[in-house]
Amino acid sequence: METEHLSAHTSIMTAAPESLQIALNELHKTGAGIEWLGALGPGIGRVRSQAGHQDLARRLRQHSPVFIRHICPAQLAVALDHTPADVARLADACERLTGFIDPAVSLSVQTRSLYGGKDPYSVHDLNDALAKRAQETGAPLDVRHPTQVVSVVCGNDKAFLGVSLAADNLSVWSGGVQRFARQAEQISRAEFKLLEAIDLFGIRVKRGDAALDLGAAPGGWTRVLRSFGVQVTAVDPAELAPSLQSDELVLHHRETAQAYLRHADTFDIIVNDMKMDVGESVALMNAAAHSLRPGGIGVMTLKLPERQQERLATLSLGRLRHAYEILGARQLFHNRSEVTVALRPI
Ligand SMILES: C[S@@+](CC[C@H](N)C(=O)[O-])C[C@H]1O[C@@H](n2cnc3c(N)ncnc32)[C@H](O)[C@@H]1O
């Protein structure tokens, strides 16, 4: 059979490849009776649960997973032979899912291909063909801010399709992959981490705010904050990029965070991307809580060693709770061996 209806309770989970086991542990902790069905690619696997996708999403919201980047339902499996006929076959399968699509709310089709070979069609071709069918329900297309999503994951011999609310997928981006355009003035790749955190955690960065950037050099995060019209106090013994040295609204303290925090000012935002032992970085972030103005926000990366990441992430979040409410903690697409945390002082 070319198209096969799967158990209503099959989902596809995505995490950083090296964090897949931790992500699976997080799924188990929901108590949804998770059964591992196998990997589809690096960091992507199929699971079956005793709960439907909506119920699983509700349980995940309660447990606030850190390492699961994205999860979507797989309601249909469609055989692929990597010929142009796949496009029509997938579009026909999409039509069989239209009963799950709410015509009153916006929709996007998110297609990922894990196929190692070369297909005679692109992911965009598939997206277009499926979106056309899905739109026949009357649901308006909104690629950037969809309320519901048709998720399509193409593997070597099968594609999996499912419909869910974007809010139930842990990320509105396909597979949790949020890409940003590279800008000529970009200082470091780290900029993408802060941009992703601002978007994912819904952090409001306002023109005229004052920010403290701990471990600022070479200055990517400082540049991002300046692009929002924020004045930045950058703390790092290392040098900042020349473009920031000539910026009057960047004040560089060439000293350690430990030294600076003894005479710190107050700020609306404190960010911390310092390369140091995670326990020490958390202790400094807790000390910095006094320097946040009411309503202020903190963002930090927990730089986790290769081993015991799950335990150290949990321990670090527990320690941060001494000074902050955790607004969000996730291993972002742009994080490597890190977790990014958004904080509000208590
Ligand atoms: C990953 S880099 C920061 C990158 C930066 N966020 C960017 O976007 O360009 C880490 C920085 O932490 C700084 N650092 C390490 N220990 C520090 C300390 N005790 N106080 C201040 N900065 C420190 C290092 O000098 C280094 O520049």
C-alpha cells in the first residue's frame, strides 16, 4: 500500500543530534508511555505515545523540556520512490488529512527532507504542491506565523505527514530550525543565538533600554542589542570589534565580570555568554540579578561540558531559581553544547 494510516499517536521528535537521548528522556518524563520507534536521521526519531499529539503537547508544556526542539504528529506514511511521481502522491496524501485542518485559521506546510540522495524535486516543490491542496480547505496560508501546520518529513523510503497546531510543536519553525540572513556587518555567529532567543522567548527589547553584556567580545551580542537601539555596557577583558569601539553608545569595561559586578550600574537587560565553568557563570548571573531594574530580563547561555549535560542543566536551572523565575530554557538551533535561558528576577 502506498499510503498507510499510522497510529494516531505517532510523533516525530527533533533535537540536536548529540542530545537526542536526553530529549527522549524528557519525553519519557511526561508519563505519556513513550515507545521509541527508531531514528529517521541525526537528531530525528519516531516515537509512539499512549497520548495523542495534543495531549502529549499539553504534558510537554507542563514539563518544559529543554532539549526537545520540535515535535510533530505523523498520521500518514507515504512510500517514496524519489521520482517526480512523489510530488503528486504526497499531495494526494495531504488531501486525506484535510479533515484535520481547521479552515478558519492560518496554515503552513513545513517539509523537511532527510533523504541522502538527489531528488528530482525540491522541498519547495513539495511545499507548494501540498500547500495548494491544503488551501482547498479554505485555510489561509501564513508561512511566518501559522496557527496550524502540515508537517512533512521525507526519509529514504517513506514520508510522514501530520497536522497539528503550531503551538503544539514546541517551535513554529520546521524542525525547530530558525535561520537568519547573514549580514555584512555581522561580528560573530553567536549573534544568531541571541536573535533566536529573543524570538523564541518573546523577549521585548526596546529602543533606549540599557543592557549589560557579560563576556561581550568580540561583540556579536552587543551589535544585536545596538540594532534594537539599546545602549550597551560591554564587559570583557578581550577587545571588541572595531565597529563597536567607535560606537558612542557602547561602553567597554576591559575587566572580568567578577570585577565589574562589584561596581555595577542597573540595567533593563543583562546578557551573559561568558565562556567559563557553568557553575561559576550561574553564580555570577545570580549576583547580577541585583543589577536588573524592575521588569528587567536576563539571558544567558549555560555552556555544558560533553558529559552529564542533562544533570548539569537541571542543576543550573535549580540554582538560577534562587534569584530568578525561569521564563524559558531551551537548546536552540544555534546553540552547540549549550542551553539558552531567559530569566526574570524574583
Ligand atoms: C563565546 S565568547 C562571547 C561571544 C559574544 N557573545 C559575541 O556574540 O561575540 C565568550 C567571551 O567570554 C569572555 N569571558 C570569559 N571569562 C570572562 C570573565 N570572567 N569575565 C568577562 N568575560 C569573560 C571571553 O573573553 C570571551 O570573549
